[in-house]
Amino acid sequence: MVPTSKRPRQPVVAVTGASSGIGRELIAKLATNADFRRVVAIDEQRGDVQDVTWRVIDVRDPLLANRISDIDVLVHLAGDYALDSDPAERRAYNLRAAQTVLTASAAARVRRAVLVTSAMVYGAAPDNEVPLAEGAAVAAEPDTGVVGDYLEIEALVRRASRSHPGLEVTVLRPAAVVGPGIDTVITRHFESPRLLKVKGCSPRWQFCHIDDLVSALELAARGVVTGVVAVGSDGWLEHEQVEELSGIRGFELPAGLTFGTAQRLHRLGITPAPATDLHYVVYPWVVDCAGLREAGWKPAWTNEAALEQLLELRENRTTVVGRRLPVKEATLTAAGATVAVIGTAAIVRQVRRKRKL
């Protein structure tokens, strides 16, 4: 009698940061996926998704290893990336969370850990190739903003891979994420009345809708894609296309004036984001999602559709020179503030010139 081969045991998957945002969207999707035997939701508070096992714990707690001893795959989505968070406190939280998750996963013999950073780690530069290959050098400038956090987290991943060879770590690097609840330097840029552009260089726009990020995370959790994985819509939009689709006109300025003003605004505490964040709205950082494409993955959202929803979600919030910024937060992003302040200076110069005539 020939013995029948046993089907491999379906893995148990856990997701941190599961009560809200992308974490909530992911566990809701995983709960209906027959490829996983059980879904464990980890957060500091219980969420509203049913048919999953909730475990309430701070991911920075050293006891996390005890709570994931039965986990095969862990997707880490707990983090603080709010623009208005205190930079030091935000970084301390994000690095402690990532470090604890990686260490706990190794200690608990988790087979696979999945983390999300950003394609921003490649850096935005006028001479970037369009698109950038997934294996392109990480060239972003370390700073006090969220890009600096992503760089530090990826450094932790590299160290963990060397220290814990039994732990497979996958890092997803999405393009500019858009969708309900997303508030970033990129999304706030489209709340400005004008789209900033640096003379001599045209930005290219690539978006990653949260639906596509969730579907990519599902593949990573299953081990279909591994290593460094870029995520985003196919292709990109030229600046002229964005102007036409959005109805927002461009505002061209010299690079020196643009970044010098942004740096002064940040130094004075007017903007929470460092001046280097401004690079991501004026220079290209488009990525080629080769790994996902080879795995048969296709984005559900085009760049055009993602931009359309981004614009719909603005809720009439704008950065207007001389007026209060009508957003929930009472601060400006580097992009919005630079447009506003430099715009004011330009208006003053125009008035002065007219008076001289």
C-alpha cells in the first residue's frame, strides 16, 4: 500500500496593529483566506473584526514572545507615522516596536516576519532612474522624519537577518500610499492650491492604494514573495497629467529657494516634516514592482484612479496663503508651508514691481 502524502499544515498568521488602519483591513481579508488555519490579531486594544483571535498587548512588551509561541507568520503593522507626532517619541516607539517584534519572532521560532517601510528609502532625486529597480541602492537621507524611521527599521531587519538566520524576513516598500485614513506628506501636498515644482526637474507620480498594499501583504504572509518587495500601481503619471487630472496648477520655483525656505520653516518649528521630505513631491521615486509582477500579482488600482480618490478625500481642505489651514491638525507639512510662504513672498515681489512701474 502506497502511503498518501500529507498536506502541509496550514500556518497561523498574526498581525500587529490590527485594530485600525491597514492592520484592520489585512486581518479582515486574512480571516476569509483558507490558506491560513487561524488569524491572530495583536494590538493594545481589541478591535471589531470577528472570526479572529484577539490578543491585547503592547508590541514593545518583552513578553510578546510568549504571546506568539504558536505563530508561524507575523505581519508587523503597528507603528506611529503621524506627521504631528513628536519626532523623538515617534522614532523611539517605531524602533522599539520593530526590534521587539523581530527579537520575539526569533525567540518564538516564527518562520516568517513581514514588515512595511516605504519606497521612500530609495530616495527622491532628479537623476533617479524611472522606474527604480527593487534592488536599487537605498539612498535616502537620514533625517528626523518618517523616512529616517524607515531607514532605521530596515537596518534592524538586516541585523536580524544576520543574527537569526532561521527567521525569514520580508520587507514591503510601497509607493506613495493613498486611501481612506491615509495622511502623509504626499497626500497633504494635494491639499495645496498649487503643485510645487522645482525648475529643471519634473516629478513623476506613482501611488499605492491601501487595497493593493493589503493584497501584497497577503502574498507576503503566504511566502509567495520574499525579500525586498516594491508595491505600487503600474507605471507613473507625468506632472502635466497630474495637473490636468487634478485641476491644480503647478508652481515652479528654484531648488535653492524651495529647500532653503523649507529648512528654515522646519528649524523654526513651523513645519513638523524636515525639508528633505519635500524631495518626495518634486523629484521622482517611481519603483518597478518586479517581484509581485513575477508572482502574478496585479494592482487593482491605476495611478489615475488612486489620484482621483486622493482628491475626493481632501474634504475641501486647502493650504491658502493668508488663511487658516482647515485640516484637523493645526500644522503645515513642509510642502504645503513652503508653497504658502514662498507664494506669499512671490506675491509681495509682484506688488513691489507694479508699484515701481
